[in-house]
Amino acid sequence: MDKVKELMSSINFNEPYNDQGHREIYDHIERLPVRDASSGVPPSLVFYAARNILSPSFIIGQIPDLLNLLTAIETFRRFAVLKSGEALEWQKYYEHEKSHGRAEDVRLLAANEVRTLRHYLEEKDAQRREYIVLVRSLIQLYIHYLWTAPESCLLPRRLNDFFPGSFHGTDKPSELLFHVDLSGDEKEHFERLKVECQEWMSLVAEWESRREEICQDVGLSQEDVVGSFVNDFRVTFPQPSKPSEMARIVEIYMIRVEDMIRKLEQWFSPSSGV
């Protein structure tokens, strides 16, 4: 995967789409041997796929895919936190051993490395809350988008993905992975979000009915009513968050997790001596 990382490093997601650079990555990945499913997907590919949705312009219609990618990234983060805790336990053990003249060939972590690992543990709950807020905000942004999108027919299916079994006739298993490891409090959080979304959709439906009546009263043609709908909707119901700001916040979250992975790989690789 070193070659993949090298190719990805040439991509600047803040610049216009680099067709040639991305094509080289796709071609290289296609030539890779099939991996054992148990070995998982390399984190670098997951980050790359997420950034392809976020940059250079956030593709809001791909938020369901982004949610699954973020769930994978959150899994990386939680695994990194777990391994950080284990490393600190081993540090404590070998400090004791060395104090008794044993395990002299074992290199202990440096003070800055210990501080960093402790920081990961101290921040784990706050970072988990950050992830949950990201998922929540992306769901709200997507529902708003889908209301007037060409693929608006997907709304019932996506509502079931976000809130499984909550809407009559769409009680199929969710295609989204963020549900898998939610705590009890987090499940309640999304139950409240479901109610908020239901109330918002009721408001929109009432607005649509009133708007149609007003348009009929003033004698607007059906063509005019339909033609101005999207603009009227966006004026009456602004986006719950700016896509560019959401993309920036997601990027900050991903950079933080990438940094965790990079440091742990650097400190605990076979060649590190730890």
C-alpha cells in the first residue's frame, strides 16, 4: 500500500479535480491482488474515498456513502484508543520490570509519546460525541437536500436507513453502518432526531399545501408553481448547515484520526524497536 499512499499524496483536494492523478490511483488499485476479507480495507483508501466526496465540492447526494466511510474512520479511532491504552499498560509493566533490573532490552516510550497516548484516552469521549454530532448534522443536511433533489423518490428508503423501522412500509434493514455500535444514550439521541425530522417534514408538507392554495388564488399557472418551488423552498427552509462548513468540520475530524494512526504506526511498527 506504500505506492497507493505515494499516489494519494500527489492529490490536493483543495484544487480543481485532478483527472490524471485520480486515474493513476484507480488503475493502481485495480491491479492490486485481491485481499483476504479478514484483513480489512487500508485506512488510507477510506480517507481517500471520503475526501473524494468532500472535495473539491461537497457532493451532498453521496452523504449516505460518506456516513459509512465516517463509521469506518470512527472504528479506526476507537481501535487506536484501545491500542493506546494497551501501550500505556505495557509501559507501566516494563517500567516496573526495569526498576528491578529486568527487561533491559526493552525500549520504553518517550515522555512525549506517553503524553500523546494519554491525551488520546482523555479525549476519547469528547471525540466520540464529535462523531455523533457529525452523523446527526449530515443526516439533517441530506434530508433537506433530498426534498427537492432529482432523486427525491429515495426519501422513504433513506429515512428508513437513518431511522430503521420507524416509517410504515419501509421497515427493511438499514444500509448504514453507524447504527451497529451505538450506545443506549446515542440511540436515544437518534430517536430524538427522528422526532425532529418528522416535525420538520410535517411543517414542509403544510407549507406546500398553503403555497399551492395561494398560487391558485393569485392565478399562477401550474408551470409557474412548479418552476418556482425549489427557490421558494430554499428561502423558506434554509439549509441546516452550510455544505462548505460541514466539509471543513469533517476534514478536521479525519485529520485528527489520521494523525493518531500515523503516530501509532510510526511508534509501534516492527522497525521501531518498541
